[in-house]
Amino acid sequence: MIPNNLKYNESHEWVRQEDDIATIGITDYAQSEIQDIVFVELPDVGTELTHKTEFGVIESVKAAFDLYSPVSGEVIEVNESLLDTPEQVNESPYDDGWFLKIRMTDPSELDTLFDAEQYQAHIEAEDA
């Protein structure tokens, strides 16, 4: 299931917009591909992120994967609970497993991301 109220990066991060705040995580598809997540490295509050650049790392028992910011802005909150329980990303990627919140500097960057239907087509193309 791909939520319709989110936007998606081609690298499988999602973003939920609330005014100028963007909450970011990875998709259910991504967490299922990564499998057993054991560690998440996230930026500090106050870090400035740039659209589609690396902001952290997620590790499973088999590999590490870079995380990319779908939008530019300042990190205003980090999901600290992931430090102790990174498996929340596997269990609840769209709710408890979110990574960070950013105050966006350019909300128009959301227009460059996939909607749910486009993201579904992107997944199908990758799996083909």
C-alpha cells in the first residue's frame, strides 16, 4: 500500500507536508527490500539539508544504504527513538518509523517528487 497523501523520492524516501514542515521516512517497499534494520544514522537538529543529497545511513544485517533528502531545509526534529529501536522502520515505516522533520526552504521542490501512482510505476519499473 502506497499512501496517497505523501510524495516520494526515486531513492524511496517519502515526505509528508504540513505547512512548511516536511516529515521524512522511507517507504514500505524500501524497508521490505532492506529487511532487518539494525542501525539508523541521522543528522543533528540544526543541520541544513539540500534537495536530493545524502543526509544519513540505514543499516540492515546485510548492507548499508544512504538516505537522501527529498527537500531542502533545516532539520528541526530527529526521531530519537530509532537510535534504540531501529526496527520501528520495518514495523511502521509511515508512522513510528519516520526519520526527521525539516523546515523547508523551498516547498516547490515537492513538485519534483513522485505522487503515489508515479511511485508505484517507478517500483514496477525497478522490479522489471
